[in-house]
Amino acid sequence: MRKALKSLTVSTLALSLATGYAMAEDLRFTVWTGNEAHLDMLNGIADGFEAKHPGTTVTFETIPAGDYVQKLTFQLAGGNPPDLGWMFEDSMPTFVAAGAVEPLTDTLENAEAYDLADFSDPAMSLWKEDGEIFGVPFSTSPFMVFYNKDMFDAAGLEDPLTLAEKGEWTLEKFRDVAKALTKPEERFWGFEFKDGQGYDTRIMHAVMPPIRAYGGNGWSNGECGFEKAEAVEAVEMLHQMVFEDKSIVPPGEQGDYFSGSSAMTINQISRASKMPEAGFEWGIAPLPSGPAGEAPVIGQAGLVVFAKSDNKERAKQFIAWMTNKKNVEVMAQFFPPARVSVLESDAFTEANALIPPEQMKHVAAAIKEGEVLPSHERAPQILAAMKPRFDALWRADADVEASLKAICDAIRPQL
């Protein structure tokens, strides 16, 4: 009897080891950040998951943001698919329509203590299709004005946060202070577009904040809005700042707010991780209001599992782990949450050691009130059609109204 018991025990152990080996899974996770602080945080979250799932490893692979969608598409088409990854909000409809991402609904609904209802409906709307959840937003990050406080103080100007708290932070004031802070002889500009790429990969990030503040839109419900009066007036203001005021870093020049060559830029709070190296005092403020009032613009990024993954179930489980309440609180230091309970807590306003709580409150307000950039399942075709027309716009002698009409003519067949 003992011998039989021993044999059964050995056999059970052998089966257990064999099963453990078979279940060993290496998850490859694509991201567009190479920031050490971000990756340290992500690896910490992965360590907790790996401890609960022995034999599973999670490796984060950085693809630069400007190349992310193209290189990811090549990997998926070329037989080298990652298991899961970050996804831009404007690319999500395209990937869902192509069947390139997996539904996550069952996994999230059955994850222990997950509380799916804690994600607000507006935050989740872009990531759902026909009742299925295809992605979970991990960052619902509004565009904020980053400013060089030292430059404002040296010029004797009130900074954007001070103006915002007085109700005086308007597009008109934004243009005035950008012009006042510009020093052409020193190649120092009052403002630069997001990541210095407003004429290229960040076109929509450049034009949409003022367009929305004027009451316009890029496109909506199949209709192009770039040629409408509100958008024309907003883009004319930007064009004048570039070529008349010379206060925005112009095409062909490379400014860098983070090294001190521009007084202001627009970005998201994840970029605050770069500020300890900047060497100047800084702050963040809401976007300036316009004729239509305050119009926060939100950038969203989500987590998806790719349909070609060999480890779909484990990848789905990792998404549920990464977006549980505890880990969302951890990520909130860099990536504003879509979980209402975290957004409304001190854990959020106090999450980022670099940004004071009184400034983080403006981030929370913008998340609640803002709208994402226009998206579409044919976004790649729309952006490709827009690009040469926007290139023609950024010339000193360009007819702004005619250029924006040409953009609408080019993209209307795709809408």
C-alpha cells in the first residue's frame, strides 16, 4: 500500500511539473515609452503577476510613438505578433474593425474583485463595440499646458496657472504671453507643439485644442468640420502665431521645452517624469479657454490583447491584473485613471510627487469634462489624406481657409 501511494505521489508530482512546464508562458507587451521610471513601474506590476502565476514572464518592448502603429502592424502581419500592448485611442477603431484584437469581456467580468462598473461609461465607450469590451483604458490623460515658471517670473508675467485660477487664461492671453516671451535672437520660442511634432505625427494634437475652444471639431458623424468657420478662425490664430508673431516653433526648427528652449508646450502628465532633468521651475495649467469656453481635450490609451497571440488567456488575465484598483492607483502617478474611485481619491491628486495636488486637481477636472480626439475606423487613411494638405497649410503665404477646405475635400470620402 505504501509502495502504491509512493508511486501515485511521484506520478502526481511528475504530472504537476509537466503541467507547470507546459503552462510556462512568456508574454510580450508592446509600449511606446522608453522612460526608465515608467518601465520600472510596469515591471513592478508584472512582478506581482508573475508571483501569482509561476512560469509566466512579462517582457515590455518599446516601440517609439511615432512608429508604433506601423511597426506593430508589421509585426502582426509578419508572423511575429506580440501578445498584448498599448493602443492609441485613434487607432483602436481600425484594429477592432480588422479583427486584430481580442474581446476581454468574459475575463474582466469574472476577475476577482475587479469591479468593472468602476470604469465610467464615457471612459469605456471608445473601447467597446457591439456589447463587447476590446480594450481597457489605462491612461485617460488630458492635454495640459506645461510652462517654464522661471521665464514667466523673469519677464514679470503672471503664469498660466495663476491666470487660470483668476479665470483669465484665454486663447487671447495665451497668444499675448507667447509673443512676449519669444526671443528670436536667442532662438527661444513662446510655445511649441506637443513633442515638437505638431507639423508631422502630432497634427491633431496641435490643431484640435484651439478648434474645440472655438466650438469646432475635426470631424463627427461622417461630417468634416475643418472647413467650418470655428475651425478656420482657430487655425488662422495658430498660423498667425507661427508666421506673424513668430512665437511658435516654426516648421523646420526643433525646439525643446524640456531643455528650456520654449516657454510653454502642451503635453500629458506622463511627461512630468522628464522634468527633474529640466533645470528650471515649472508648472502645469489647463488649456486656455476660447469663444466656446473651456474645452479640455483628452488623450486616451488602452490595453489590448492581439488576436494572433499564442497566449491569449494569460494575456487577458494580465490586463485584468494591471487594471485592478490597486494597480490603477500605482499607475496614476503617470497615467490618469479611468476608474472613478481612483480619480476622485487623494490617491490620485497625491500620486505624482512631481506635481502638487492643487495642480493635479485641474487634471482631474479636465478628465471629467474633456473629450477625446476624433477617431474613426479609417483613421490611417484619413490621416494619410490630411498630411499633404496640412503640409501646404504651414507656409507663410498659405490661404488658411482654402487649405482647410482642401483637407475636407481629401478626407470626406473616408468619413
